[in-house]
Amino acid sequence: MDEHFRTAPAASNLPMLLGLLTVWYNNFFGAQTIGIMPYAANLARFPAYLQQLQMESNGKHVDLDGHVVDYQTGPIIWGEPGTDGQHSFYQLLHQGTKLVPCDMIGFCRPLSMLADQHDLLMANLFAQAEALGFGKTENELIAEGSPGSQTPFRATEGNRPTNMILAYQLDPATLGRLVALYEHSVFTQGAIWGIDSFDQWGVELGKVLASRIVPELDHHTEPKLSHDASTNALIERYRRLRA
């Protein structure tokens, strides 16, 4: 994947295309989040990894010259394994008022002997992508015999964007390729936005403040506090109730 990113032309460069699509939906369509939906239980924590990768890297409000930007940078990254999400938040993806681009990840070969179950899993993956992409109009529903009282509520607009990543099998090499795919995508986004994807001063500020607060939590000595009124009140309440 590293060599592919370095040498492939833009039109077929997967990390570059993934990064460009992120910029496209974030900056031109106002989409503030991206959903990561792996249809593999073994990748249950993969969306959380990508949260750290993307949001810590590109959550920046100044450019490389230190000037405040006047455009949106890194989107919010979130997600769950596909079949879990289908019974929790997919309803909003299909019929809600927010545009949420999604990356859907599937594998052709199962990791277990339950091949029939894997076929069902993949059928759900393909069906969700089809439904998000094309929806179903009221006329189509009426032609299928939908009761008039239900039809407006059952109609789905479609045209909800998805990237489909379909790999051969989930193995260590493929996982490494997926990680590298998103790493180079994040770099692409940062290059376009003109920001530094490799610092994390916002996180450092929290660490500095935490090191200052730790000795102030001692309810025996109760040192004098000099934070803002809200933080002072929280520390005082904690010291009082902890004792």
C-alpha cells in the first residue's frame, strides 16, 4: 500500500481517492462525520483506531503558517460492525436529515467454517450499500402494494454516499494494508487543508493541566485553587465527597 500510494496515478490511487472524497463531502457538502462500518466482528475496534488516527491528526484550526483557517478540517470519525449498526443507527443513515458518508468494509472469504452465515453477512453488506445508494421511491412502493398510509414513511431518498472496500480475506497482511490505506488518506487530507497532521498540542494542553490538578485533589491539604470558577467548583466538590 505504501508503494501503491507513492507510485499509482491519481485516478487509481486508493488512499488519495479516499482522502479526496473525505475533503469533497466535508468541505463541499457539509458532512461533519464519516461512519466506518466493518462487516467483520474481528474489526470491532477498527473504527475506534481510525478515530484516533484521523481526529488526532487532522483536528486542527490553523494552517502550516500558523494562520487560522476559514474552512472545515478533520471530520468526526465513528462506527460499529455492520450488523450491530443496522439495528441502531442505520435508520438515521437511510432516512434522517443528516448526510453521513460511510466506508463499508467486507471480506470475500470467511474466517470460520460457517460459510452460509458469512453469505448472510455479506448479503446484508451489499443490501445496505444498495439501499443507501438508490433508496426506494413512493411510486416504487405503491407499485409493490404499499398501503397509502405507510408509503410516505417507507420511502427512502437514496443518494447517500458509501465507499465499498471489498478485500479477499481478513488476515494480518490485509489488516496492514487497511491501516496504511487510511494513514495515507489522512496525509492526503492534511496536505490539501495545509495543516500539520503530525502534532497534537490540544492533547498536550490537557496533559499539562491534569498534572497541575493532581496535587490539588488532596483533600487533606486542600491547596488553594486558581482555576476558572467551574473547574474550582468541580475540584472542591470532588475533594469534599471523596473524603
